Amino acid sequence: TRVWHLQQDEESNRQDIEEAAACLKEGKTVAFPTETVYGLGADARNTDAVAKIFTAKGRPSDNPLIVHIASTTQLLQLVKPWGELADRLMKRFWPGALTIVLPVKEGAVSALVTAGLDTLGVRMPQHRTALRLIESSGCPVAAPSANRSGRPSPTLAAHVAEDLSGSIDGLVDDGPAGVGLESTVIEIVEGLSGEAIRILRPGGVTREELQKLGHILEESDPAGSIGPEAAPRSPGMKYRHYAPRGSVRVVDGEPKHVQAHIRRELAAASIRGERTGVLAFEEHAGRYEADLVLSCGSLSDIRSAAHGLYAALREFDTQGIELIWAEACRAEGIGAAYMNRLIKAASNQLQHV
Ligand code: TXA
Ligand code: MG
């Protein structure tokens, strides 16, 4: 794996990005930073190149990839004409952490990218290096998160190297990713009262922000069943995901009950001789005794906690922690994505105490 470490110097960065872009053009796989997490890119039109992504990640072939673009001109070649709501969302949130699922133009990308669906997830990232790389390659760039399938997504080039070194062609190291959680994935649904948004995966753009631009269809919303019957859900969300090797338990409830519960469990686990960890908010981190207590931020700033979540989950692995208790937060704003990832890491188990 060839690694380009971007530096302060503009001229050497330009050369590095051009080399990386040339690799993409030749059908190679290149990992690169975005404002959400690091992605593993390949030319979306090249089936051999896209196949390398699935192999390197060990990704199930029924899980489609997001295609990254640098301009809306590029988008015209990939998807069918889109409606007014999609247009408003693009204008408001692109470049940015929003992936929009739209009907794909036949033959525009390799069938591996869409995993056989007739839709394509697309996004224009808000990261200078990512945009320059895509632009310079001239390719629509298919890029899932650059982790081994099932593991926490990479927010540093070192995480990518940890999972994929030797199995990908290139890696552009440009420091930490931004948000630290993946993009929000949405689809547009035709309902009785016009177009609406369905959130397939919560992420960097929040429900509260989306709500300002359009109606959000709830799971239970009866209008939801009116739309196209075969509306694809996000296939990726059915897998165990974002998980460290240790087993994760997420605990929700009154803070003092949560703390008492976790402390009791820690005591029992330490009698059994298990290596224990706690992922606590800064305010509570001092209240636990475990082999490793980590905090990635304050309860009053879930954005910063989100930024550090995946690095923390990886750190539990590095220290050989077998059992991890994590404090829940309110599932609003970026907290919705934070809780979604934690609960996936815990194989969908959430304990209320
Ligand atoms: O922030 C992100 O979105 C990062 C960076 C690299 O852009 N990428 C990312 O890709 O998280 P990945 O492959 O790890 O997750 C893509 C998600 C999966 O849950 C997948 O099932 C869903 O998007 N998806 C992709 N195409 C879809 C489609 N046509 N219909 C429904 N869901 C789709
Ligand atoms: Mg992923």
C-alpha cells in the first residue's frame, strides 16, 4: 500500500493528490479522508476496481456503495432527473454529510456498486482533499468507509492502515476526519401529500436540520406505505456494525441509576477475571473503576463525543478489553447518530435501568 502524507506545502500536496487520482483512474483502490470518516475509493464504473473494494473490506456483496462526486454536472451522468425536494436538499447540504438515494441511470455505474438495486446513493463530500481527488480523477468514486467490514469506521489514516494495509493500493493521509460518524443516508418517497424524506441511516446531517426542508416520514407513518412498494431500505443497516472485538452493552436511564448499574456489573466482571472497559461522558468518567475508562466528550457537547467515538472503540481493542459498558445519551441532533452506532456496536442491545 502506497501512502501519501499530505503536508503543509501546497505544491507537494498537489502532486500527491494527482498521483492518487491517477491510481483511481487506472482501476486501483485508494483510501482518502472525508469530513465524515475515511473512505476506500475506486472508479464506480470499473467492475474490477469495485470488486477490489468488496474483497479488501470483506464486505457482503448485497450491501451497495455510496458514490462520491465533486460537481452536480457529474451527477447528471449517474442518476435520472431528480425532483424538487432532492434539489433543495442538495443545494442546502452539499458539499456535506448527506447521502441521497436516487433512481440510477442504467449502466452508469458497475452493478456491484448498487448491489443490484435500481437506485444509487450519492454524496458530494465537504473535504478539500476528497473533492480535489475526485475532480482530478474525473471518476465517480465509489467509496464505503475504509474499515474491515463490521469494525468501527476509520477517523484517522492509522485506522485505515490497521485494517487494510497490504490489501489496498493507496492511502492519502490528511489527518483526522471531521464529524467522526458517517453521512446521513436518505431516500425521497412519493407520499399522498407530495415528496417526503425517509431517513435510512442517521448521520452527520441531523433530522432537525432535514426537517426544515421537507416532511420526514416516520417508520409508523401510514403515508409510508403509499410510496413505491419496493422502496429499498438501507441494506447495510442489517449487519452488526461499528463494533470493537469486545462485547458492548449500552445503558440508558437516570444518570445515577446508570452509574450504579455499571458499577455493579464492573464489580461482578472483575470477580470473574474479565478485562472491563467503560465509555463514559466526561462528567461521569471519574465514577468508574475498570481496566480502561474512556471518555470522548462531554454530555453537553455530543458533537465532540461523536468525533471521538470510533477511535475510543478501537482503543478498547488495542487494550484487549473484553466487556465494555457505554453510557447512552439523548437520541436527538447528532446524538441520534451517536446512539445508532453505539447500539449497532452492541448488536442492537440497549439496557434501560
Ligand atoms: O460518510 C459516509 O457516508 C462514508 C464516507 C466515506 O463517505 N461512507 C460510508 O459508506 O459510510 P458505507 O458503505 O460504509 O455505508 C453506506 C451505507 C450502507 O448502509 C448502505 O447500505 C447504504 O449506505 N446505501 C448505499 N447505497 C444505497 C442504496 N442505493 N439504497 C439504500 N441504501 C444504500
Ligand atoms: Mg461502513
